[in-house]
Amino acid sequence: MAIVTPNLAHTAGVPSQWNDTIDAALEGLIVGESPLVVTVDMIALNGAALAAYSPVMLDGAGKLVVAAPGTPAIGITLYPIDGLTANIGIPVLRAGCLAKHRITWPAAYNTDALKLNAFNGAATPTNIVVREVYFGATVATP
């Protein structure tokens, strides 16, 4: 019995796979429609360990490092980086309206004021608004 392979010449150069898996953003992270969500792929500093959903800033060479109060954070990581792989790219959320309690804050951000103002003064295209989300019952009028 002869084996006939399909003619796939028309798909040359197009990535193909059997299925796609889309990792959704952390539930409850995005809490508003404005500003619109923007992500950018950026390079982490060699040896920098970055937790998922943590604020990051740029070092002198333009590589991602853990954010610290006093310098505006430019975004938050969407995946963890273990610091073992050199020149690893990572998607960074650069714009959006985010819930304060869903961000993985470094220990230096020990007050609400530091957290709510972490992205103030960051260069464009950073446009992150941090909001306090209030929990409780919602009562609708009849």
C-alpha cells in the first residue's frame, strides 16, 4: 500500500501545530477598560530572577530588573523568570488598569502610597493605573 503525503507547499513558512494553548491573564488583574492593555516583549538582565506579575524597571543597559521605589516602574512581568537563562525575552504589560492586590509587589513597596504611585512618571509607552478594588456585596435597587 502506497503512502500519499499531503501537498503542503502552500503553507511553506507558516508555523503549524496541532493545537494552541492560550494562557489567560491572572483573573482579576485587569480591572478597567482604560487605558487599553498593551504588552511588549523585552529582555531581562542576565541572572535577574523576576516573579510573575511583578513590577520591573530598566537598568542602565535597558534590561529588565526588579523595580524599586524612587524609580518609576515601566511595567509588570506576565511570566516568571528564573534568572538562569541568558538574554531571555519576556512579555511585559506596559499599559492597563490593574488591581493593586493582584500585583506581586517586591518587599520594598511596603505602603499603599508606594504601590499606587509605582508607575507614576514612567516614560512612554508605560501607562499603568493601579486601582484599589473593594470587595463586598452589591445591592441593586428594585
